[in-house]
Amino acid sequence: MNKADSYYKENLKLILDFGTWDENPRPRYKDGEEANSLFMTQVFEKYNIQHGEFPIPTIRKTAIKTGIKEIFWIYQKQSNKLSDARELGVNWWDEWDIGDGTIGQRYGATVKKYDLMNKLLKGLKENPFGRRHIMNLLQEPDMEETKGLFPCAFETLWSVRKVNDEYFLDLTLNQRSNDYIMAGYINKIQYVALQMMVAGHLNYRVGNFSHMVQNLHIYDRHTEAMLELIKKPTLAETPMLIISGNKNFYDYTIDDFAIINTSKIPKLESKLEIAI
């Protein structure tokens, strides 16, 4: 059982056995009914990418390439326009259109407004051992400027280590809220891809990836999927994400990524309804 499978099954069981039901939730299903969730707090996972540990479970397929394309939308295009997302093949944000074809002053628009990506790249290059390499997408003025979903994966913290004359880039992703069945492992692997792109830009090696989730939840209409995943047998394969070569951050495309050892991973059989 790889580390991702172990975390996935263990966390699902913990939520099932010890989780707390929320009250008066904000999200709704498409039929208008409340989307209640069973949740636990302060969940942490850590992967040593250098040693081949990737947050890719074998108990269900993950939309890895679509997740990476979302990273392009946010950090390369630095856009909040749904037309830009769809052009990249990312359609799951359509439900959060605030009425003007955007998701509001959020995500990519915040990255662009404060020049966060370029400041990060410059800082990691000029002062690699600094302790202030942070991108935070939850900027209070932006949240007040327009309506829209508050960023879920809202903060990344970056550190550089030197080992035997090589520089290793570590990343911690902080997330306020995570729909574990729908997007849990998409969020993880897409930010590993971002870490790889930044490391490639700087000619650093990829080190550790860590993920902290404050509210990890399962929606009430995802219970069948949760039970399916808990019972699902794991595979012996070790799925990996590979990036080809070092280049300018903004020049990476989806063709620079390869996913290996995932062909036998089954799809989730249970149907899922999105909570909006």
C-alpha cells in the first residue's frame, strides 16, 4: 500500500468513526437541498517526492492532468475568467460563475493583482534560505471586492535546503476546506506539479510536499463513495508524476508532464453530486 492509499483509507475511517456533522451549511446541491458534511479538523499529510512518494492513490482514478491545467489557469495565466479555464480544458469552475463570466476577484486574479508568482520566483532565486517565501490567495480586500467562493487551497509556503551541494525545494500547502472525495487528491498532486515547475525554473530539485487541511469533509451524498473507497483493494503499482527538463516557469505545458503506473487504477463506481 503506497502512502497516499494509507492516508486516504485512514482518514476516511477517522471521519466515519469520529467525524462531526456540520450545521446550517453554506453549500447546496443543484436541487437546492443543503449539502451537509461530516468532517474532522487539522489533517496533515507529508510526502518525500525525492524518494518517489506521490499523493496519487491506487484505489481510484484522479484527474491529474485537469488539475495541472487548473494550476496553469491560476499561476501562469493568472486569470479568473471561466473562458480561460475552459480553453485549458477545466470546466468544473462553471458552477461558481458570479454572473460576469468570472469567479470574482479570486485565485488567478489575486496572483496577478499582487504579482505573487513573480515575487516568489525572484525571492527563491535571490534569497533561497529566506523564511518568508509565501503566497497567500486569501487577501481580505479581494474577498470584499466581489462575491465569489473564498479560496480553499489558499496558501503555499516554500523552503529551500542544501544537501550535498544540491538545492531542494520543499512546499507546504495550507487549505481551509477540502471536499475529500471530490477533490482531495487532485489538490495534492496539482500542487506537486506547481512545486515541480518552480523547482525546474530555478534549477532546484523537488524535495518534500506537505498538505495541511483545517476542515476535511465528506458530504452526506458521498457516503456510498466513502464506503466504496474504504473497502477498495490497493494496487502494488507506485504511481508517479514526472516533469521533463528545466525551463522558464511560464513555458511549461501539459506536454511536459508524464504520469506513470496509473493504467490499472479503477474509476470510482459511486456517483457523485457536487456541492456548490
